[in-house]
Amino acid sequence: MKKQFVFLFLSLTLLAGLTNAQTSQTVGPEKGSLVIVGGGAMGPELWTRFIDLAGGPANANIVIIPTAGEDSSANSAPREKEKLLSLGVKNITILHTRDPKVANQESFVAPLRKATGVWFVGGRHWRLADSYLNTLAHKEFNAVLSRGGVIGGTSAGATIIGSFMVRGDTKGNSIMIGDHTQGFDFIHNVTIDQHFLRRNRQFDLIEVIKTRPELLGIAIDEGTAIVVQQNTFDVIGNSYVGIYEAGQIANSTKYPSGQNSSGGPFYFLGKGQKFDLQARKVINQQPQRVNEPAK
């Protein structure tokens, strides 16, 4: 009986360990794509990639969500709409509410059911969480991915895409872990920061990952994006992406510039580099040079 108890205990312990390991895996969407932009001016490469993944200019049906913005501008997204129109996209819908009861209405989500792409405008990501988290609209966002569509966003619209939100406090975006931390979870066990180098945020994710070591931290600079498909992403745009992982931080001996080769707590990825989300490792080591055409 004692041996059976010990065996049962060890089996349950092993099962629990495996379950924890599985639940802590970083996993991208099974279908569809994510285009996650670190804010700032978006070059043609970023917009073109988003439109192509939505079906191309002639076939794309894009819903713009401006809810993260201030009240004065949340009912429209003129810059984004004008940009998409200039690139040949004809089917564009602006969808906005601050009321989760409205976000639960069939009539409200109707445009999402025809969408091939959804774009989240920047601002404050807690507004997006308050309006759409765990609503029918949230379900339909996921359905866009399930149909093979694309979800993209910039700045606050990038952070909401992850599972754990940093800078989500209603008192200010300098608070890393605040009163809003649940994202839309289109990519699991990931926290996403933005304006990475432009706003000198290189070291801000370190303490977050120490507190939540199951998370992978991804910091994206302005004018730069990661394009996620299943469990891989590639970097596009003009600047860099920072990678923060608990083992890397624990093994770092000092806080230098962040280069992996110097033993720092994070490292950079550049244009053209690819990353395996499950293995949490770089697939190709050499980034493209600035202005080097993609192969």
C-alpha cells in the first residue's frame, strides 16, 4: 500500500510538472497571423505585409478599432483609414464602443464576421480591455484568426495582443504591472512592450519577467514589427526587437548594453531574423543590414 501511495504521489507530481510546463509554453495562433508594431511611423513594408495577410488590397475586409484613443478621436481613425485607402483597400469599417454590453451585441460584431483583418489603433490599452475583454467581440476577434485572417496593432494596440499587459494601469503607463494586466491572449504567455528604444525602455521588462518568469518578454521599437504565424515570428521594419526570458536574466552577470554575447539580461533581433516561440530561441542569427532587400 505504501509503495502504491508513493508511486501515485510521484505520478501526480510528474503530471503536475508536465502540465505546468505545457501551460507556461509560449504559443502563437494556430491559424492566421499577427502583425505587432512597436508604435511610431509605419513604413510601407509594415502596412503592405498586413494588407497582404488580410487578402490583398482587392479582397481585404478590414475592421479598424480606435477604442484605445481619447474620447475626442475614438469614433474615427482617419490616419489609418486614409493610409489603407491610399494602398488600395476598399472595404474598411470603423468599430468602436466603450460599453462591454454593446460589445456583446450581435449587431455590433456583425462587421467582424466578414473581416479578414482587424487593426487596433494606439492609445491606452486598458480602454481596449475594459471594452472588449471576454465579450462577443473578443470571441469574434479570435474567429478572424481561426479563418486564417490577420490581427494587427501598434503601440497600445500591440500590447493588448499578448496575454499579460504591461503599462496597463489607469494612473499612467510608467507603471509596469498595474490595475489592468489581462490582454486578449492572441499569443500565449507573452508580454509585449512598445516604443522600446525610442523611449529608452530597454530595462523595463526585466523586473516584470523576474516577477512572472513563465512569460516571454518581447519589446518592439518604433517603425518595427514582428509577424507571428503559429509558433514563429520574423522581424520587419527599421529598428530592433528585444527578447527577455527568465533564464537569460537569471544567468546574466551584469546589465550591459543588452547584447546576448556579453551575458546581458536581454538581446536584440533585427530585420529578417526569425524566432521560435516554443523553444524561445533565434532561428537565424544574422539580421539583414539596413535597406537590404528581403530574400
